[in-house]
Amino acid sequence: MGVVQDYEACPRWTKYCRFLKNNGFAYGLLNLHAHDWLEQARRYDVVTGICSCDAWHLHELREKYPFLENYLGIKTYPSPAEAFLYEDKKLESYLVQASGLPHPRTLVSYDRANALQIIEQMTYPCVSKVVPGSGSIGVEWVRNKSHARRIIASAFSAVGRKTDSNYARQKNYVFFQEYVPNDGYDVRVIVVGHHLFGYYRKVPSGDFRASGMGYVEKRDLPHDAMALALRLNDVVKSPMLVVDMVRALTGQYLIIEFSPVCQMDTPEQLHIRQVAGAYEWNPATGFRFRPGRVWVHELALREFLLRQYLPGIAADQDEQATVGSTLEQNQNASRCSVQAFSRSPQP
């Protein structure tokens, strides 16, 4: 396995290396940015890791991971589809809408005339967002229709609209989302297979944003929110899915946004009565809390290997064995031996 190093404050690659070492997988570090990245990548059967959520790194990831999978047959985690979803609120909103899952009304337009039409349909205040953006970066309170028109005029201007990123401007698109009055928190639910983690993020006084504000509370998660996150991952099918949602005043949970990967700075992503652990989901018995500490990134890599990568290796071996058996039966003159793929053992 080739491991790509990331540049975040809380690195993922160190967790991946520890997991691979502890479970007997051969691995090395892949410099995805180097001129010889293709030669390096050919040494590996699978590549994992991301660099950062900065726009230039996202562009590189979305360029090279599909190339590895589609042209070299090297599987990646995150997958090309997950790499495109990561930090793209537009794609996330399309997927949630197409899946029919509950979400705030979200209108995205790449057409100026259409954008001027959709703001007539919005209820104010609403929220404007840009791509990419995390931790509430690029999330803006839109007070009224006049404010929305100014955003449109700037976004569809010759140079586009300035954002918090010096690399990416908001050019020829707008993203407006309904503001949902709520109980003052958003809920983050992290799904890894049948394990669930999460916490609450409180909205500071005088603000409307919870993400990135630093007011985190770890306590019992609502079962409705966890069930909704599981439903979303039934669609996304990601080894890990991080789902942010709010509880409307009606009591319904609505999906704000989600991500197939994220940063984590502690092995305690869920607390119940100050005890670290995880929920385990069983369709027969429901949610059950299990105490313990775990690095979610290691658990997600395990999920990827067990559910997505190793079964494919087993299928390849079976196919090779079948082909070999058929050839042996039909070619009496020469014996055909099929070399099975050599892979590391399951974790």
C-alpha cells in the first residue's frame, strides 16, 4: 500500500501507517506531488491518503486518483467518487436531493438569469456558501433579496467573487441554502461500517454557524440522527462518512452537509456520561454503546480493506483459478498454471 502524507495539523497518514504495520501489510510513502509519481505509484497495489482540503491539493487529488484507478488499475482510498465529494458542497447537495433525504432547501445555479429567479423563491435570511470550504469558511449570512443580488452580480462578474481562499474565487455559480431555525446546536455523526461516533457543536452567541467555532459537547447522540446518517451512507457507501445536521424546531433532523473524510485530533469521538466509546448498530437489536478508545481513521481504513479491497482480490483469485482450470481441461498438450495474486493477509 502506498500512503500519501497529508499536511493537516492532525495527520491521518501516521494512523494509516500504524494500522498497516500492526496488521502485517507492506507499505511505503508515496509522494503524489513529485514528477515521478507514476513510477512511484506502480510499486503499489492500492494507494491511500489525501494531502489537505486546500483547493490546489483537491485539484491534484481529483486528477490523479481517477487516473490511478481507471488507467493503472490501482485502487484508491478515498475512491475517485469520494475525492470529488470531499469539500464540494454542491455535489453533496445534489446527492442528498436525489436520494430524497431530509435537508434544508438548497438552490445552486450556474446561470445568472436563473440565479436572479431563484432568489425570488428563497426565504430570508438564508445562507450562501462557496466551494471548497470547511469549518464555516465561506459561509455567509444573506440578510435579504438585495444582498443576494449583490452576491450574484459579483459571482457572475468578469473576475468572480473573492473568497477566503487566495487560490479559488466564486466564479459563475451561486449556492443558497435555507436557514433552519434550530435548538442552537448542530450534530455531527460519524459512520464507519456499523460503528457510529459523534458530538454536538454549539452556535456561539450572536452567530448562526456552529462548524469551526470550537464549542463542542460530547454526549449521548439522538437515535434519529444516527439512523439518518446510516441511511445517507447506504447511498454514498463510503468506508467513513461524516454527516452534519441540525434539528429543526419541528424535531426533524436535516442534513446540512457531509464528507467521506475529515480531520480528527483525538481517539475519543464520542462520550456518554464522560465515557469514551462508540455506538454499534444491529438491525435486530438497534443501537448499543460500547466503551473504548479508537482512532476512527484506522477503523475506516480497516473498513475499506475488508469491504472494498480484499473481496476484490479474492474475486480475482477465484476468476484466475477458474480460467486456469478451464484451460487445463481444454489444452492437454500443455499445462497452464495461473499465478494467484500475492496480497497481505486480512487485518
